[in-house]
Amino acid sequence: MKKVLFVCVENSCRSQMAEGFAWLFGKGIFEPYSAGSKPSGKVNPMAVEVMKEADIDISSQKSKSFNNLSVKEFDMVITLGCGDVCPFIPAKKHIEWKIDDPKGKDMEYFRIVRDNIQSHVKKLAEAMSNNERGR
């Protein structure tokens, strides 16, 4: 199974939500991970709450750096709007999703970001599934 890493600055909002959706949509297609360039050490409670609204529990996920991951080689690294702040992590493929950081914003903004991430992850899983079937 392909290994996909989602990266944002603090690994507390965007990449955590992406990992949560990836466990749902990528099941049997790819193995998701998330990390941050400057991890906060905790998952943002508002991210946990909006994901709970989508019936996905990310409350047990941890904010971590790339160095804390058990896996060091990835098939794909997806950065979520952190630009130059994200470290370069070796992978076969790199993708940048320009998604705004919801940190410090209200719940409605978190929901908009969540829905945007959900759409991106769903499309990724569909594309990867189609590629596997095409082989």
C-alpha cells in the first residue's frame, strides 16, 4: 500500500483533518500519516470538534514532527498551504494544496477548511484507486 504524508506547520489542524479523512476515504488504497514543520504538541480542539461533526474522531491523534514518524519513506507528500515553512521530505511525488490555516478563526471557518480538505482527500483517494485499477 502507498504511504501518503500530509504536512502543515503545527500538525494541529489541516494535516490532522486530512489524515482523519484519509483513514476513511483511503482505506485499502493508501496508508496516511501527518506531521508538522513546527508541531504544536497538540491537536487543535476546534479541529477535533468539526471532524466530530463529520463523524470522524481525531481526538487520539498526536501533533508530531517528521522525525517522530515511524515511517521515513513516502510515496507522496502533500503540503497543506505552508509553502516555504514546510520542510522538504523525500518522496516519489510532492503536491501542494493551498488551504488556509484555520487557527485563530471561528468554528464556521474551521468547517469551511474541513470541507475543503474533505473534498481534496476524497479526490485523491478516487484518483489513486483509479490508478490502481488501471494497472
